[in-house]
Amino acid sequence: MFWNNISGMFSNDIAIDLGTANTLVYRKGYGTVIDEPSVVAISNDGNKIIAIGEEAKDMLGKNPTEVRIIKPLKDGVIADFQVTELMLRNLILRAQKKRLLIKPRVLVCVPSGITEVEKRAVRDSALHAGAREVHLISEPVAAAIGADLPIHKPQGNLIMDIGGGTTEIAIISLSHIVVHSSIRIGGDKMDEAIVDNLRKKNNIQVGIQTAERIKMKIGSAHALEKELTMEVRGRDIINGYPITIEVNSTEIRNALSEEIESMIDAVKRLFEKTAPELAADIAERGLILTGGGANLKGLDKKIQDTVDLPVHISPESLVCVLKGCGQVLDNIDEYHEVLIKKIED
């Protein structure tokens, strides 16, 4: 206990929301210190990091053959162990500002459906990157804490966290996940759906970053009071020349319909496994939406109309997970029950 107190005084403990699209870092006593895309630009031989985060994302689709642009996380878990470790080491050093004698304790947020092998990969990456000890917490639990839900009480709290790679849905009671669903559909799959739709319906090829801008500007899950339009530039797939077309929100909504329906179906299936008492709590309290995908226009109304539940978007949906991680890191003893049990080697 004495050593823990001393090491806590002289290290900069941090929490990491290791996301497919963005990675956010919370430093104890300072709040959010890093919010960067989970993208790394490295030399072709893999020996040199050229850029990490926003700078690397800006290179997507514009990089020469000597530079590889890698998204080391796929569907919320590590797809490239070596590059993830390089990225984590960079983030941990940047978050600390200066190197201290005692390594930091690191709390990492992971999807609820993560396997033991994937848990070990996350832990080992963080340890190799410079962590003193590593704790893991499930995304929906962190999101629920960040959304100020009373997870310690004996009542049902339904949370839906829509990230870049996964959508996490869980019912939490007495500090534990009672039932959960983790589907590998999120913002990235929506972007891909827009790219595919424009190619098939409009004969235009656009990049993923363009698709993301379309989604954010005119994407919707429910009919809008006033439909929106947007000019889109891309490459004509027939003659190969650059072209500009106009697309509207109805087209984009149709493109996203399959992904939206999959999310809603996951909520319905979750209720099939839910005890009647918890279902009654949720019918009264409703569903809380968090994550970047929560801000898709009309998504709350679409879910509410389909599932017949009150749906609320958390005011801090983009940072709910990291906010929850920060609360746990600041009060690790109080929240010890929400941590994922120790991983065995």
C-alpha cells in the first residue's frame, strides 16, 4: 500500500480510449490531453514512424509508395500488434509531458465482446509501451459512468455506444454488465456503405474521408424536416476523369439503412435475454446513446419509433467513454468492481 501511494505521487497515471477511429488519452489531474485519429504513417520497412494521428490521417490516399498508412485497430481490437505498440508508446510519452522515474499506471477501454487473446494483446502492448501496470474496462461500462448513470444501484441502465468499429449495447446493474451485445458495425462501416452506394448508383468513386464528411454533413437515420444536399467531388468510374455531383440526404439515408437496421436489431435481441424486472426499468428510463455515431441526424428518433423506448443522446456523447475512464482512474478503489478481472498468462 505504501509503495502504491508513493508511486501514485510520482507517476502520471493515464486512461486510454483505444478506438478504431480515434484514440483519446486522459491524464490524472489534467483531463483529456490527447484526441487523435488512430492512424499511423510509417516507412515501408516499418523502422521509422513518420506521423501519428491527425497528421497521418491527412496523408490517407495521398501517400507515396515509400510511406504506409496504417489503422492498427480494426473493429475495436488490435489488428497490428507492432504498430499499436508504437502508437501507444508515443501517446504515453506525450501524455506524461516529461519522463518520470516511475512508469504510469494505465487504464485501457476495450469492447465488451473482446476475447482473452485480444485482452492479452492490449495489456502486452501497453506494458511494452511503458506502462507500470495495466487495467482494462469495458466500453459500455465506461460510457455509462461517463453519462452519469447510477450503475451501482440495483436497476437497469441501457447504454448504446456507437464507435468507429463497433457498437456496444449493454444493460448494467450493480456495477456489472448483465447482458450485452457487441456488433462490428459503427462509423467506419457507414462510411464504406456511402462509398459503395455512390459507386453503384452514381458511378463515382470517392475516398473514405469524403464519405465521412458526407455522413457528418447530410447523413441521417430518419426523414428530416428539410432534406439536405451536398456537392461531392470524386472520380468517374467510367472514364476516369474528376467529376462533381450533387447528392441529397435521402440517398445517403438509404445507403446507411442496412447498418442502422443491424444496430436496432441488436437492441431487440438484447431484450430477448433481459429479465422482466430489468426490462421494466428500461421501459421507464429508456436508452442512452453515446459515441460519435450517436450524433447521426435522427438516429434517436429512428430507434425510438422502432423499439418504442425513450431514447436520449448523452450531452457529451463524443467523450463519454474517456470521461468514464477518467472517473474510474481517479477513484480506482471505489470502482474496482467495474474493472475486467486480471488476465492470466
